[in-house]
Amino acid sequence: MEDLLTSVRAVLAATPARWQALAGAVPAELLTLAPAPGEWSALACLQHLIDTERDVFPARIEAFLAGRDFAAYDPVEYTGALTPAEVAASFAQLRAASLALLERVTTADLAREARHAELGMVTLAEMLNEWAGHDLMHTVQAERALMQPFIAGCGPWRAYFRDHDTGR
């Protein structure tokens, strides 16, 4: 990628609107439906993004900029009582603060290194790639969870969804 910072900022800036659209339009029953036993619902994916927005990515940027190492992250399961729209709004607020923090990062900062407790030495550029990929991965995971009742009910077209069908 020619301009990593611009690309990462674009992905990170787009994610809250996607979630707010889903949370505002899709019934809560569908958003909370796990696609298969032991898998996250769409709402659980969003809550995970909030957790990492609050506890992981901004803290890691601060660590890189301060020349500190940082710990690994162990995800937790969401058990909150907020509505999907409230969760999406909370995510949007946290993301706005993260984007403001990201504005402090320069191209020269991308080569900064820190020790990750599990992965060893990593660069800020690698972590930013991971952050954007993480956003997209969990958004796709959530959309896959939302697809399941429709896949199950589409009769002979089900074979077209082979790559996304959890077989419920």
C-alpha cells in the first residue's frame, strides 16, 4: 500500500457508520443470534470491537509513540444489556477518539518497534495493518452471522452460500 496511514484511517473511519446502519435497521433478535454454537453473534462482534477500541488499539499506539512494550490481549465474551443502537453509538464515540489519536502518527512513526508479549517485536505499521484487518474481519464475521437464517431458508439456493453456511 502506497499510503498506509490514509488507507487505515479510511477503513477505521468507515466502520462505525456500517455498524450504526446495521444496528439501526436490523432487528435485535437477528443481531443477537449466534450463527452456530460457540460462535459470536453480530452484536458480540460489535462489543468485541468496542473492547479493543477501549482497551487495545489506542493503548498500543500510545505504547509505540512512548517507546514502550505492550501486553497481549485476551478477548472476553460480551454480556451487556445495551440495545444494539446504543452499542453502535458507543463504538462510534470511541472510534472518533481513536481517529484523533491516529492523527498524531506520522509516516516516520511506522517503523517504530515494540515487543508484543506473544508475538515478539512488531512495528507500528504492522499493528496498523492488523487494526484495519481486525475491523474488517469482525464486520464480515458479523454479517456472516446475520446471513444464517436467510441461508437456511433459501431452499435450493443454499448451495450458493456454501462458503458462509454454518449448517444450522
